[in-house]
Amino acid sequence: MEKIKYMVIGYGWRADFYIRAAQMLPDRLEAVSRVVRTSERAGELRKRGEAAFASIEEALKAGPDFAVLCVPREAAEEYLGQLARLQVPVLCETPPAADTEGLNQLWHMAERTKMKIQVAEQYIFWPVYAAIREIISRGIIGKTSMAMLSAVHDYHAVNLFRNFLGLGFENCRIHGESLKTSFVKTEDRGGFDYDGTVIDTKRALATLEFENGRTCIYDFMGEQYNSVIRTRRLNIQGTRGEINDLTVRYLNGHNEGMEENIRRVDRGICGNAGWHHLGMQFQGEYVYKNPFGDVRMNDDETAVAECLIKMKEYLDTGRESLSLRDALQDTYLSFAMETCISKGSTEMTRSQDWV
């Protein structure tokens, strides 16, 4: 199998996921070069063994199939312009715009330059969400109509809603509000915190009522990402059942009520085998299998690697799995949602240029 070669533009916690992906899957992925803002930082990375540069042109000499753009929004426009001029395909970490006008401008730029661009929206490739999407696609809970999610923020949440409810580009009525709350901090990216510090935060709530009758309920605090006492919650309702976290309640062919759990299967627990994730089971079969075998990767690392492979499939076949159009819609709805939450207001969305 020919390796997928890519260059990474960016430095920091999220950019490192794409560097680690190649280290974890050396037979399939290769991060051939990296672009950072300054020559000094590039020199630091070269001392660590990376082919790092402060110039896109220099990094392109390594022959990547595409670039992964993983920089703050305010820096992304400049890089996108350079990549478009150089006709370099791009896997963009986030739609890089600060407002709806910027999203429309990005769409027109991509159309005008015929840029090959996809967006790395990875959460739908997490094992649990991939398994849930498969269960929904089989019609086990009927036609989905309502979803409540308290797990990820902003456009990430919107993308999961749209996948679970089969939403396209319908407009919706959004109502939002923000509530004050507090709880004990338990963890952050640096590790566990045992000091018992009480932190004040805000809980964001929003409802999205779409033209086709489907409804989303968004409930999130940023601290959920790193807390053992504010966990993730999910409920998806369909005409013939519902999925509540990992429990599925549904009607069988005789309209009798059934209840079964989605089961996560990991190797190496209570054993001496190396830990790795095998997949997710439901009704006696796998509804998701880890595409990367026995490699030890967490769920987000697995999903990021899947985005890299989907990008290469797009370049080879033209088939979009991470389309810019969908990412722009996710981000537009999240902007509207943020506005309503901050103001405690209600807003009706309207179709944008990419629709």
C-alpha cells in the first residue's frame, strides 16, 4: 500500500495529532514536512528530527499529497491564499472565518480557484459515534427526529446533529441562553487536579428547530472535555425507538419493546495483551470495527487518522466525506447558536451562498 504523504502547517496541541498519526501508522501515513511561523521554531523542530520550515515552498519540496492546515483562524486566510495560488490540496482543521461573511468569502475563494479542500471534522469517526450512525442507518430506531447532545462544542456538535438526524441545509429557528454554574475542577490538558478548586463557569443551552420538523437540543460546558464529574450525554429519538448513551430501546418486527446495549470491545484489559480498541458491538455483531488493527490509539487519534485517509480518498476518487460545504453549514449554524446563547435570544437562519 502506497503511503499517504502530507505536510502539516501549524504548531501546538492539535497540530501534534497529525504528526503523531504518522508515527503511529508508519506503514500508511507519512508527515513529510512541517511549516511553522518562524525560522527559530523550525530550527527547534529540526533538532527533534522533524523536517520543519518557515516557508510553504520549502516544505513542498518533500512532495506531499496535500497540506493539513492547523493554525488559528486569524492566520488561516493568509495560508489558504498561498495554498490556493500554489494549487496545493488542503485538509483544513476548522473552517477559518470569524463570521458568516468570512465563511461566504471562503466558499467563493474555493470555487473561484477550484481549490481541492476538505475539513477535518473528526468526531463522527469516533468509534462510539460511528457505531451510533451505523445503527441509525439500519433503521433500528426508525426515522430520527430529535437529538440531545452534551458532549462537544459549537460546530462539532452541529455536525453530529446533522449526521444523526440526516439534516442537509435546511434553515432553523434557534433559541439560546447561558446559565451560571460551578463545580470542582478535576482535570485539564496538563493532567489531573486534586486540589478541590471550585470553578465558576457557564452552561450553554440552545434548541434548533428545523424546517423539516427535526429538533436539536444543545447543552454544553467547555470544562466537560476534562472533567470526571461532568460527563457526556446523548439521546437520539426515532419513530421506533431511541438511543440513550449506549442503550438502545426499539420495537422489533412484532412491535414488542426491546432493550440492548452497544458494547465497546477493547483488548488488553485484565490481560497481558497490548491495549487496543477492536470495535463496537450491537445485536451480536460489530457495527464498527477499528480500521487500524492493533495500533494503540485513543479515539480522537483514530478519528484524526481516518480524516487523513478520507482526504486521500477524495483526491483519488473525488468522493467527499469531509466536504467544505457541510463544514461551512456546521460553522454558520454554530455562529448563530453562539449569538443566541450570548444574548438569550431567538434567531431564524437563512440560506447562505454555499447552499
